[in-house]
Amino acid sequence: MQFVATEKAIGNALASVEMEGFVISAECIDWCKMLLNKEITMAQYIELVKASEGV
């Protein structure tokens, strides 16, 4: 059940972001799943995103 809720939450967020004209990488989606499943912390997620963008 948790998997379905996570997938639905990500799908809804992606649809919203894409309507605004942004593109989310598959890598970032994987990190989001890890964050929602408590496999990484928010701080780790932010560092991964920043590193992927060269920040």
C-alpha cells in the first residue's frame, strides 16, 4: 500500500511541475522515491540535487 501511495504522490507532483514547463530527470525521481521511503534524509536529497546541477 505504501508503494502505491508513494507512486501516486510522485505522479501528482510530476504532473504539476511539468504543467509549469519544467522537466524532472529520472535520477531525481529515484531520489524522491528514496526520500519518501525514508532511505535518505532531506539534507541528503538536497545535496544530491545540488551536485547534479553543479551547485
